[in-house]
Amino acid sequence: MKRVFGIDIRGFWPATALTVVGLIAMGAVAEAATLLYKTPAGRQTALLIAVMRSREILDNAGVRGYYERLTGKYGKMDQDYIYDRSFRIFRFQPNLTWEHDHITTNSFGLVGREISLRKPPNTRRLAIVGASLTAGQGVPYKQAYPALLEDRLNAEKPDGPDERFEVLNFSTISYTLPQIVDTAIEEVPRFDPDVYLLDLNELAISTEWSRHLVQLTQLGIDAKYDFLRDILHQAGVSRADSTDALYGKLAPYRIAMLRGLLRTLEANVASHHASLIVMLLTSVEAGDLSKRRMATIAEVIQELHVPVVDLMDSFDEILDRSQLAAYPGDVHFNHRGHTLLFENLYRKLQAQPDAWAAVVGHPASGASVTPHP
């Protein structure tokens, strides 16, 4: 047996050849998938190949344990949040510069530049509430879609040359829907917004939807809202339950939670004489997995009497969506992803008379505003 540096070269070269052939084949499959994706008949096959090749599915923030892994990877985030025994449990520190995830907050703890509490004259304010996708995790705040929306509105001036827009970002990383809605109810009205935009995405309503209710139970914090108290009572949860038991007991109540929160928010926004727009956001994930998860809440969305802007198709033209990720294997957008999402949002806002009228404060020229079905 002939060996070089301890390697049997008679076995080495065949193995190397097989590896090279395998890599070439994998590259050919990837290229073929890209071509197939452009044809109606081959689209589903291409999507299947993309899912098999993707890494995002292994690190989806809507999967149990994601935020625990995040903490373990980057250490505790005490310096980034204020923790207390409030319903929301934590919120961003004011005047924060979180270098790893490019999060910058102002003196109010909101993502973005400094603002005034009182709305300036001749200004229309839009308040966006959400979690990590809308907070712009992974990109500087000026590159995230809320800032891009503000820039475009002020550049095009749909309310006239003397009017300006402010888009205030109330989103917080790792919030689930109860925390997002509570932010909209308790914090947003202080800033007198004209419009509320709710980021509704799978990270807040999929497998991880009950994480906040689990934490409230374990910490002995009141659920605050009667319908949430009822859910916890019906589920029979207890501080003595294990974490897995709590998730299991709460699992059947996802739709009830979602319906209660959206109805509560809709009524609260109306009581402040403001408009509510719901945005359905996709994440960076191969195939149509995000769409399938979001489809499970279709019945609740159809009950709303507010404009719903569906942005789940924002990345449909791109098969390899890993190029839109803030980090390799991540589900959050990079600058290009935020740009594509923003362009889709702006286009669809303009295309929906009720949504555009809510944004600019009056019906579009020549368009009639009709209630959302």
C-alpha cells in the first residue's frame, strides 16, 4: 500500500474525484433550480430544491428555543433592555447603540432618530408596531423599511409641499403579539399618531406565539387583558407547570389569542380617531413556508374592518433568498431585503384606496375609498 503523509493515495484520488463530481452536480442542481423557477411547470420543484439547500429553516425565529440560542450565542442582553414586572416584561433602553444588531434608539427608547413627543405642525405621523423584522435587526435603522417609507413620503409629498411625514418605529426585538399590541395601546397614543401600522408575521404568531404568556405565568405577572386572563384560566396553567407543559396547554388557544388582540387593537385605535393598517410580512426563508404558516390565520384576518396589506409576495421573484438575509442562515432582512419589502409596501399602499387614504389623510385623486371586506 502506497501512503503519502499517512494517506492511502490509492483511495484518496477516487474519493477526491467523487467529491469534485458531487460538488459539480450540486452546483448544476442549483443552476437548474434557478431556471426551473422561471417556468410555471417547474416552480414547485425549484422551491423544493431551495428548501432542501437552505439554512434559514434551521434558525427560524418562529421556532421554539430561537431566542434562548440567541442569548447563548451573544450573551445576556441586560445592557440592551430595561426589565421590570410590567406586562411587557422588557423594553429597549433609551439612547441605545446595539452594535451587533445595528439597533439605535432615541431618548424615548424608540428605534431611530430623535423625535419630539408633541407632533410638529403640518406633520402626519405614522406609528409602526412590531418585533425584530420591523425593528430592523441586522441593519442600520436608516436602511430599514420604516425609514425608507418616511423618506419616500417626504420626497413625493402626497399631502402637498408644506406637509411632511414622520414614521415612528415602536418595534422591539423578540416581542410577540401581546407585547406588540400592548405597546400600541399604552405607548403609541402619547405621540398622537394619525395612522397605526401593525407588523403581523409568522415570528410573532407561529410556534413562538405563546412565549410571552408562558413568561407571564412563570413570573406571576397579571395577564392584564380579560380575554388573556380567560385563556390562561381555560388552559389551566400554573407556575408549577414545566415550560413544555405550559406551551402544550396553551397551544389550542392561538387563534383565540390572535382574534382577541386584533379586536382590542382595532377598537383602541378607533377610540383615538386614528386609522389602523395591518401588514402581513414575510421573512427570509426558502420556498413558501412563511406563506403556509401565515395562511393558518386567514379566518381572523378576514374578520377585520381595516385595510390589510399583504406583503407575503415581496421576495417571490428570488429563488435563493439567502442573499437577502442580514446574516448567513438568518431570517431577518439585509438592506436589499428591506428595500424590496418597502417597494412592495409602497406600491400596494398606493394601489389600495382605503390604505392610501389612511396614510395621506384623504382619498387619492380620482379614487373612491371603500371599506375593506
